[in-house]
Amino acid sequence: MARYLLASTPVHGHVAPMTNIAAGLVRAGHRVRFLTGALFREAVEATGAQHVALPAAVDYDARDIDAAFPGRTKRSGLRKLTFDVRYTFIEPVRAQAEALRTMLDAEPADAVLAETTFFGVLPLLLDPRPRPAVVSVGITVLPLLSRDTAPFGLGLPPSSSAAGHVRNRLLNFLVRRVVFGPNQRRLHRTLHDMGLSGSPPFFFDWPKTADRFLQLSVPGLEYPRSDLPAQIRFVGPPPPHEAIRNQTPPPWWDELLAARRSGRPVVHVTQGTLDTSDLTRVITPTLRALAGKEVFVVVTTGGRDPARIPGGLPANARAATYLPYADLLPHVDLAITNGGFGGAQLLLAHGIPLIVAGDTEDKPEVAGRVAASGAGINMRTGNPTAPALAAAVETVLRNPTYRQRARSLAAEYAGHDTIALVDAELADVTRQRSTPVQP
């Protein structure tokens, strides 16, 4: 039995994959502690792991992130991203690090697993005192700077040509020194005030300093990079562990099955589970685009009352708050999503081509990679129009290449037993960490 300490910022999309890993490690017989927000205590304890709450000063309710951080609503685009990086990732570093150290002092661990935005693990890496193995867990697309890609957050396609390398170097410099320069300097001051010497890595690049980097994805959904760090392992997405909500099929389930038997394409549309305050962004224009078309539309609202979908449901659409994906996805021909990393991968793992319409957080980067993989279309906006969506749906349904590429990705996902791979990588990295270096 090994002892592992997991850490995550208190955001559902970050905690959920880490909780799935915790569940798998507990099933494998390991002792697991999990440092994250107080709101996630029940979910963590349901895995058999021990929940430890973040200090109150750096805990927040991400379900209403604008209320948690006044001033956020006044920003958009890169200004909002830099705001989020400062207040959700940089400012909490010292308190996160002190909480980690307190846990390690109370009970040693064989490895610390921190998702990529939990920057509080940086002081552990920079501290000269003995430490356990530190493993970064990639819960979104690779954020690392590269000579072959534009920086994370810009949503630009990659380029490894001579001109592309020039573009990438310039953009990497501007992002590191100008766009995120104030945040990087703020991180440096924090670490200096903690008595840690030396220059920290650019915060998006901190996983390069970890002993191992476990990326929760497959190579087929990532941009090719000639400078990929040696410690990166693609381990596939973690399987869901949470109890499936709405296990009882909705009253209209037989209509879905009848549509499937008749050969009508089934189109699923979702805005995920967090970005659901304004269903007019993706769901409403999709319903308008497909009203009267020879398709059957299945909507999940992520918790919102389906009866309150603006504009209502056309005759060929049905909706529910949640649906058991294990039952639904085998019947879906195409999905329209706002591009959450975990949700997009779950759909692709079922061989479903995607239309992605997202413009916040990491969603433009997810959309770009889906398009680059050939498994879908990037709408390049989070507010697509009904005509644009109608054209995209027709393109995907008429062109079999999209489904072929999605099925190819599904086969790649199926070749990864995520929890077994994570368990094996942790055993390897902790063994390496504990083996004395030979003179």
C-alpha cells in the first residue's frame, strides 16, 4: 500500500477528474488524502479517500465565480483570463503550500499529485528540504509553452513551419513577459517572501519541473510537439465514478429509440454542468437551427429546469436536467458542446463527432484540438448563430470523415486503462524518487 496526497483548486472541472483518480487508487488498496474545497467533502469521502479542506482564505464557491471574485464581470477575453490566474491560482499559493506542508508533516506521503492549476505545489518543488515525488496531473489540454504551438489561451492553431516557429517564439515571449508578466512577478514575490530562492518557472510550465506529468488525454487529441518533455505520459481520461443521476429513463426515452430505429440522426446538445446560467449561448440557437429538420435533438441542461429553456422545445427535441451517458451516447450521431475538456473527451471516447462552441477558460483550446484532430468543427465562438450551427450540423452529418476520425480517437481511448496506468506510473516515480543516486 502506498500513501498518496492529492490536491486541487476548488473548481468542479478540476476536482472531478482528481476525485476519479482518488477512487481508483483507493480501490487499488492505497491510502489517499485529498486537499481541496470544503464543498467537495462528500464527493471525496464517497471514494474512500480522506478529505482535507483548503484554508478558508483560499477556498471559494466556483458555482458563482463572479460573486466570489468581485470585478471579474467587468473583464472579458485575456483580461478575464489574467484576472482568473491571479485570484484563483497565484494568490492562493502560500496558503495552499502551507496546507500541503502541514499534511506532510502530520503524515508522510509517497507522492503528491497536484492538478496543473494547483500552483501551491511549487514551493514544495523549490524547497531544499526532502520531499516526496511530485506528480502533475493534466486536467486540461497541455498548457506548456512550445516552439510548435501558440501559447495556451489564445486559441490559435499550431504551426511548426519556420514562419510558425517565429510566430510562436514572439507570442510565447509576449504572453510570458507582457500578458502574464504581472502574474509571474507576483508569483516570484510570493515565493521570495516564503524564503525560497531562485526563479520559479513560468507558471504554465511548472509541470516540466515535476517528477512525472500524467496527462489525462491521448496523443490524438493533442497538438504534435517536437519538444514534448520526457516526463509526460498520456494516460487517457479517468473513468467516471460518481453515481449516475437520473438513472430512470425520462418518459420520452422510447421516442429516442424509435428515432434511432427509423434512421433519423440523433443530435445531443449540452453546455456542460457549470456554464448553464445562460442557455441561449448554445442550447437555444441549436434548437432553432434544427427545428423542423429530420433529426432528433436531445438536450441536457446541467441542472437547469428544462421547462425554462428560452424559446421552449421544438417538436423534434426533448430535454432533461441530466441523462445517464452510458445509455444515451451509443445512440448519438453528433454532439454540440461548449467544449469542457472532460465532457468533450467522454463524447469522443464514444466515437461521436463534435461541434464545439466555447470561448471561456480552456474551451477555445479544446475546440482547436477537436478541429485539428479531424473529429469535429470549431465554431470559434461561444455564441454561435442558428444558421451557422445548421450549416455545421449538415457538414458533419454529410461528411463521414468526421465520424471516422472520432471512431479512430475512440479506439485510442479504449487502449488506455487510465487508473492502471496512473497506478503504475506512481509506483515507478516513487521507486525512482526513493532510490539513492549512485556516485
